[in-house]
Amino acid sequence: MTQVECVVCGANRLGESPVWSAHEQRLYWVDSRAPAVFRLDPATGAVAELPLPSIVGSIGLRRGGGLVAALQTGLHLLDFDSGRLDFVADPEAHLPENRFNDGRCDRQGRFWSGTMNDARRDPTGSLYRLNPDFTVTRIRDDIIVPNSICWSPEDTVMYFADTYRQQMMAYAFHPDAGEVSDLRLFTDDREGPGRPDGSTVDAEGFLWNAKFGGGRVVRYDPTGRIDRIVSLPVSQPSSCVFGGADLRTLYITSATQRLDHAQLAAQPLAGGVFAVDVGVAGLAEPEFAG
């Protein structure tokens, strides 16, 4: 059996967007609802917290230090140590009910993030690409809850999930242009358990996906076949990333939101961050080049 360790046993309402900084040997993640960004030093167990002024959906590393952050108020550059937040763009200022959700940097230095309606689950969200010159390109629309943004090791496939539609999709990815085409079904989760949330890809090209409400992380081979299941002591894992000195530790965030008193009592570690040695290495986290 795979041993699961709770490395940060704090009750995040909506822990999300874990990213591993190889340079710092630190794990960053967000609590979207706090809202705040956190940083863990695994060597000491010390956790630092930076409160933010609005709901935060995702973060990415930035070349030369710092982060790029997708907030309800738009896309920003963030310096964790000073707390400085610099506005970049808000492509949906005209949609006050929308906010950014899942996001990730590609290996060409662009940051991708999707939006969602946070008041109702209407399909008013879109997927955006923030380019290194700080221009923003809309890639697609008709999204309810965007998640699972990640790429194959060869940069030929981009994965994406609309959580409320309970399907993970795969695009043909064109890395030089930063464009996608030939959308196809990767997995169908409509029979459950859980819905597809955040994902990461390992060095063998297998995708790891957190099943929100399903209490597990599932590893899929490149054809979409289930290869392995890691069961967790919480029902709402939200995302995952590889970290550690050898990138062999899978870090998993989780959430407490919408759990009632009985469920919280049965899941005392809900909202924590978990670590699992899954016996396979991950890939270095890309950084935003802007």
C-alpha cells in the first residue's frame, strides 16, 4: 500500500494549485477562499502565509523569482516575501460574477488559466493564455469549471477538464504558437466516484488527477486507461504536483468547503496537504517568462 502523509494539517477551505519551486525547494499552494498563498519548507515543516485581497484560483512560478497569480480581480505578478501585487490584466472585468480558477505555466513561459461563474454554475467561463509580453489571448469559451491544465512531456498534448461536465479532454498542442486543436475525450468520469479536478503529468507521460468528492488520486496512462489509484483519508482532494529533491513526492491539496459537521468529524485531516512517494518521478514545474 502507498503511504499517505499529511504534511500540513491545516483546514484549507479550498486548497488548490500546488507548485513546486526546485530553486527554493519549497511548495507553494493557495486557499482560494481564504484567500491566501502558502509556502511550505518540507525540511523544517515551517509554513508561511500571505493573505490576498480577493479570491485566488491559481498561481505559477515566475522566472527570476516570484509568482504569477490568477485572482478574481484578474492576472497579477506576486512577490511572496514582500506581498507586492502588480496588476497585469483582467479580461473579464465586464463579468463580475466570474473568477479565475485552475492555471499552469507551459514550458514556453506562458501562463494558462480558466475562468468560471462563482455565483452560479453557468457556462460563462473561458480559457486564457497570458503571454510573456503580458498580452492575453482567449483560447475557448463555454466553460463551467476549468481544471486539469497540464501537458505531456513532449509538449504534443494539452489536457483540460470541465469539472462539472465530468470529462477530461485532450488537445493536440502546438508549442511554438501556443495553440490547441483536435479536441478529443481522454476520460469520462460521469459514473464517478468524484469529479476531475487538478492534474499533473509525470516523467513517464502518465497523468495524475485529483478526484474531488472521490477521495482519491488516479493515475492514467496516455490512452486514458486507469493505471493506479491512490486512496486518501479525505473526500475532497483538489490538485497535485510532484516535488522534493528528486521530484518523486506527489503533493496533494484538499478542501473542507461544503462538508457538514459529521463529515468534518469523520475527516479530521480535510483541507490538509498530503505527500505520497508514488515510485515515479515528476517533471520540473515550468515558469512564466514575463
